Amino acid sequence: MEDKVEAAPETPTLPRALVHPRLEMIKSGDEQRAKSNSLTSVDFETAISKSGCGKFNLAMLILAIPAAWTSGFVSGSMSYVIPAAAADLDLTPTGKASLQSACYAGMISSGFIWGFLSDKLGRKKLLVIGFLLDFVMNFLTGIVPSLPFMLVFKYLSGFMVAGPFSIFTAYISEVFLSKRRDVAVLSAGIFSSIGNIAQAALAMWIIPSEVPFQLPLKSWQLYHISCGIPSLICGIGCMFCVESPKFLIDHGDHQKALEVCRTIYTINTGNSPTTYPVKRLHHQISKNEAKKSFRESMNETVAIFRPPFVKRALLGFIIQFIVVAAANTLRLWLPEMLMLVNSSELDTEQGLCTLLVEGNRASTGSTSAQRESQTQVYTEMMFVNLGSMFGHIVFILLVSYLGKKILLIACSILSGVFAIIIPLVNSAYVFLPASAFIATNNVAFYSNIGIVVAVFPTRVRATMVGTTMLLGRSGILLVNFLIANLIYSFCDYFFYSLAVMSIGLTILGFFLSMEPIDEGTPKFKKQKSSNSLNA
């Protein structure tokens, strides 16, 4: 026993050169696997989840408040300016419609441009440039009391704000971990509704006020300049943002994406960047693969107009056109309607349309009666926008229980009922059914967008949402001019038309499918059919 114990240390060790190559390979493989595990290579979703949720995300939510206000302040400012500036600018019905529609024309003309630039240049640069230029255009629109110049600057303001608003929404979803992403995006919708209330409150505070004699401006000009402040705040705030890590990884810049995730982690946790657990990201796409030609990018853009997307895309476009045109056109003209109704000397029980015609006749001579009722109108508009926010909250609470399709159909039916009620009730309370009509259409709007996001695959989802929004704005542009020339003569028919549009929306809702589109299935069937023909 003692001999065996003493002999053990004397066992000869083989030279490294004599070790079997297979054993050496196994050892080398173990070392490689250990090294790979130490690098912790993960995908983007894992990397952003490891960044945590803290100060950075809170800062983004705070910045989302003015960002969500920008689009509404630009598109809705003229609805408050027009009643106060009609005499100063000598506005005709067509002139009023032009001022309200100019920003939407800008949004429509820049829709695809911003999306393409965002995919090529990144999020941060365009957010800073777009928001700051939007502020400049709002400022110029306010200081120049000339209709032609206001139309030009308002168009450019819409051109500028359309991109940053949608890009910031995408940016929020790309810097939040997946389990918090829906909350962040839905919060932006609530912030937008709050912004509509704040805009009415701002009008109530500024427009009826007396401007100091040192300022060569009217109160409505100061109000319009103030509507650009959210864009100024966002432009400055975005200077301190990081680039979207999702954009970087999609373009093959994995190291930069990793650095951004590490920065977010440090801000959220306060820990040293060296403690970030992720050391490497999966190379899902290389830089060469990410660099596509303009033609390839356009092919992806027009893919939604080809099978298997085209049928459902057209259905989504039509629904969006009706919803956005109906709700926003009424919202834009409602302050003007309420101002004219309040300036009428007729009994309010005669209904909205009768008082609207009378108020329009009275306004041709003097606007003193209108100015006396400005505070009341802006207060009523605050309640209207409060109803819109309530509708958004209802959507958030009920969408998981009823589903997007049922919500769209139910709200379409309700909006048709409210459209019929508006001209029948006492004109003193007309803002209540008008608020309900706008709120139910907003729920239908969010439902339709939610369906689009759910059923369209990732590679065409952003294009589909952007095109859907663009066509919705086209509806506002077209219907706006139609109302301008008909609202004073055919008021009843206008609201009945809204009811008919709601009925059509209900019918279209039944044809919606919640089944996600499978790109592979149609191609497989087509290939199989082709093979059978060849056989």
C-alpha cells in the first residue's frame, strides 16, 4: 500500500505533442464555449431588457408629453385662431378651410419622406431638426398676419411636424423593454388627449386677453406662437437623447447599439458601464446587408399594395379615411360653430343648424358678440377634448376584454347615433353629443391602428401604419373644403352624412380579420401551383 502511494507522483506526464489530437480538439472546444458564454452574446430584446427600466425611461415619458402635444397643437391651432382672426384677415369660408387644411397638406406631402429618411439617417438627428424647424414655422405663422404667408408657413409646419411625431413614437417603442413597451406607447396617446385640453385652456387664457401695447401683435398671434412651444421643448430635449439601438442594430452597427444599451443601463441603474451583463449582440444583419439601394427600399414600401397584403390594406385605408375625416373635421369646425351659435340672438331650443345660419349672418357685420362668448366656447372645447381623453382610457381598459374589432364596430354604431343627435338637441348643450361623437371615433381610430399593427408582419408594419395615417389626413383635407361651402346652407345634411359614414364604418368592421398575415403561405401555394402546372 505504501509502495503504491509513493509511486503515484512518479507517473510520467506525456509531452503535449504526444496528446491525441482529438482530446486536444475537445479541450479547445470547451475553451471556446466557455469564452463564448463569458461574452454573453444576446439578441436586441434581451439586451434592452438588461438595460432595465428607470431614470432614462422616466425621462423619455416626460419628453413624450410635449412630443404628443406637437401634432395636435399644429393641426388644431387654427380652429381657435379663425373665430378670433376672421375679421382681421377678412376670411371667407374657403379661406377658413384653407387655413385649417394647410398643415394637413404638409403632413401628407412629407409622409413617405420622413419614413425613408428615418430609416436611412436615424432617429435622433431628424427629431432635433424636425421639432426645431416646426417651432420656427409656428413662430413665423404667428408674426405674419397675412393669409398667403400664413398658408405657406402653416403648410411647412405640417410638413415638419408629421415626421418627428411619428418617429418619436417609434423611438419610444425601441428604447423600452418589451413588457413596458405597450404602456409607453399608450401613454403617448393619453398625453395627446391631455394636450388637446391644454390647447383649449391656452386659447381661453391668451386669446380673450389684452396684449400689452409694447407688442405689435394681436392676441391670436401670440396664441399661435405659443402653440410652437412644445416643439421647441422637444427639439432641445432630443439633443440629449441617444440614438435608437434598434436602428443601429438593424443597420449592422452592433457595437454602437451595445454602447447605447450600456448607456441606458448606466442611467437607469447608476451602476458602472462595466457591470452591464451583455458583452456582445447577435449579428443578425451585417452592414453590407443593411445598405439597401433606393429601389430596394421602394420595393419594400409598395409591398403593401401587392398580395398578400393589398386586400386588408385597402380595407384598413378606407376605415381610417372615414374615422379620421369624420372626427377631426367636426373637431376643427366646432369652435367656429359654437362661436356663431353663441352670437345668435335666437332661442337655443331651435337647434344648432338654425342658430348657425343666423350667427353666420350676424358675424358679417361685427364680431363683438363673438368676442364676448370666447371664454364660454373655449371652456366647452375643454369638455369636448376631455371626452376624447376619456374615450382613449376606455379603449385601454376594454381592448383586452372585448378585442379591437368589437370595439371598432360598437363605437361606429354609437358615433352614428351621436351624429344624428347633434343637430336635434338644444344648441346650448350641443358640445356634449359632439364630444361623445369625437370620443367614439377616436376609439375606432385606435382600434383600427391596433388591428393593422397586429395583423401585418414586421417588415411592412411601419409602412402600413404610416400610409394609413397619411390617407386619414387626406380625408381631413378633402372633407374640410366640402364642409366650408356646405355647413352654413346644409347643416342638417352634414350631420346626417356623418351618420351614414358611421353606418358604412360598421359594415366594413365586420369584414375585418384578426388573423395575422402569413407571407409564407401565399408564396408556398403559388410555388406549389406552379410546380403542378409544370408537371
